[in-house]
Amino acid sequence: MSIPKVTIVIASSLDGRIAFPQGGESHLGSEEDKKILNNNLSMVDATIFGLGTLKAHQSTFLIKNRCEANQAKISKNQPISIIASNSKKFNKNWKYFRQPIRRWLISSNRIYNSSNNDFEKEIFFDNSWGKTLISLKKQGINNLALLGGTKLINSFIKEDLITDIKITIIPQIIGGQYTWIPPEQSKEIFNVKRLWEIKSIKNLMNNEIHIHYKKI
């Protein structure tokens, strides 16, 4: 059975950083980049990110519709938000659990925690992301946006599951440890023969560039 289309949606500095060295919540892109993010997420059935990203932001990006006088209003149609985590100890005070979204959890832990009723579904991680994505496909997820963090992105790339990369390049050199691909000693995890073609390039404000790459 086929798997969902998986798109990385990310903003990165020139040196590949997605957060400042001190960590915590950050969105490096401009307001124009946020509008592109809004548009990209409006086209998917679900988003997925790891527990580290949830801890840093304590919320997820909500799609907004532009109304009269160009005012933004939160859309009633939000993609399903999927958290990938073996830990089920979440802080219920996080804004995430008050946002108007459907929440799913993917875990390799089969033990169901009945007190974790903030998640509509708990899906078992079936030894690989390829197999787990088949389960998501069976449940109606055809387009999936991968928002982070680095370990999760790395896992998807290892299995060559990424179909598209939509990246906004921020003209800053930041430094620090928070690269969107974690450093590895072995290059075996990377498919160096994998080629990517440019589908579109858009110049944004503040000298940012948004690039859409597609797997060949």
C-alpha cells in the first residue's frame, strides 16, 4: 500500500539552524514566511512533530483565514496534529492542549494511558516510519507536513520517505547546535544519489528565499 506524501516545512538560517543557541520557542521567518507556512499547512491532512518541538513551542501553528480589512481569523479547518513520542507525560498547561485541533499520538509504547485523554487516537509505531505511514494512510492521511524536530526529520530521511522540502532560507548566520539535520559520524544514513529538483523559488521580504524542492 502507498504511503502519504511527506513534506518538510521549515525555516532555516544560512548555516542550517532552525533555532537560536539558547533553544526554546523561535520562528526565524518573517511575517511573509508565516503566510507561506499558513498556505502550506492548509493543503495537508495532518502535521507531525516530536516531543522536543512541542516542549519548545508548547503549541502548534494554527491556520488563519483572511477576512475583511485583511484581518486574520482562526480557521475551523485545521490539520490533525500528530505528536511522535514514546513519553506520555505531557504538561496539560501547555497551550497546545487548549488549541482547537484534533490531536493524535504515535508511540512505540503499546501501554495505553487512560489518563491521556487529550489525544483522540494513539497509533503504534510499527518498527519503521514506512510501516507506520501505511497505518496513517489507512486512516485517511494522504498529505503530511513534517515540522520537526531534528531527530524525527533524520528518521524520515534515513528511510527516504520525504517527497518534498519547502524551506525558507533566512539570511542570518546563527551558530549553535540546532541544525535541522543533526550531525552524524556516518554518511550511510544519507542517500547521496537522491536528487531534488526545484519546483519554485520565491523572494520574500527581508531578503528571505522560499524554495520548494521535489524528490526526483
